[in-house]
Amino acid sequence: MRFLSRCVPALIVAIVFGAAPAWAGITGSISGVVTHPSGAVIIDATVTAAETPTGIRSEITTDSKGALPAFPTFPCSLSFRME
């Protein structure tokens, strides 16, 4: 019985801390530069990314060089809209 009382807490700690790296590994990010078909960069463009399965939306604005800073996403289908 003493053996179990020592092993169970250690097992719980191992499961909790072992699950954290697995959860952290399922995200990604998107970044890039928004350009016009002519090749010119588009500054202050608002880009909306929507996760297709959940409908969760993220909005981000391009900077003075047309760059879209990296923003985190989950691996899934995404749709994009630029205004």
C-alpha cells in the first residue's frame, strides 16, 4: 500500500507535465507580405483569417512594408479575407 501511495502522485505529475508538450505541438503560425497583382505592397490592409471548422476569426493589419506579422493558428482549414 505504501508503494501505491508513492507511485500514484508521481504518475499524476508525469501525466500532467507530459501532456503539456503534446498540446504545445499542435499550433502553427501564418505570416507573409500582402501584395497587389502589380507587385506593389499593400500597407494597412486588414486581413481576416477564419477557422473553417469553428468560425473563430482573427484580424491582423499589415505594417508599412505590407508585412503580415505572424499570428498563431491551429492546424485546420482557413479562409482569408483582405480589406
